[in-house]
Amino acid sequence: MIAGIQSALSGLEAFTKKIENNANNVANMNTEGFKKSRVLLAAQPPQGVRATVEQVDLSGPVVAEPGDNGIVMIEQSNVDLGEEFPEMMLNTHGYAANLKTLQATDQMLQNMLDIKA
């Protein structure tokens, strides 16, 4: 049961990082030149998940804006809300699933203690 708890806690930390990353991307979507980042999950022995953050270097849309020396081409953020919100919903469900695992394990431990008492 301890391994299940460690695995679920690892999953909670990983999905927390993914949700924080989504929030950062959305918060900076109107910042000129901002490059979004993604969190990649990988198995971590013996039982866990490792979350790695990497920047997505795709260029954002370029718009022409008037500047001091005429028209200037400015690169916008490469964040797409059409990608961020579904991913945030998916990450929220992953977080909830790991939390439910912890709750079920807690209930099993409580039942075991009640039987032994």
C-alpha cells in the first residue's frame, strides 16, 4: 500500500506541475515573443512519475505595428487557447484520479486498522 501512496503522490506532483504550466502559458499569451512550454511525463523507477518542462520554440504569428521608425514586425506569443484549455481539463482529471487513489488507499488503511483493533 505504501508503494501505491508514493505513486499517487508522485502523480499529484506531476499533474500539479502540468496545471501550473498551463496557467503560466495562458497568463502570458498576450506577451510579445513569449514561448510556451510543455511538461512531459515519464516513468521514474521504482514507482513514480517524473515531470520535465521544456520550451516550445515554434514561432508565433508576426504582426505589423507602427513604431518610431515606421512599421515594425513583431512576433506574438505562440500560445493557442484551443490547445491550452483542453489540456488543462485533461490535467485536472489526471490530478483528480491520483487524489482518488490516495483517498481509496487511506480508506483501506483505516479499514485494516479497524479490523486489527
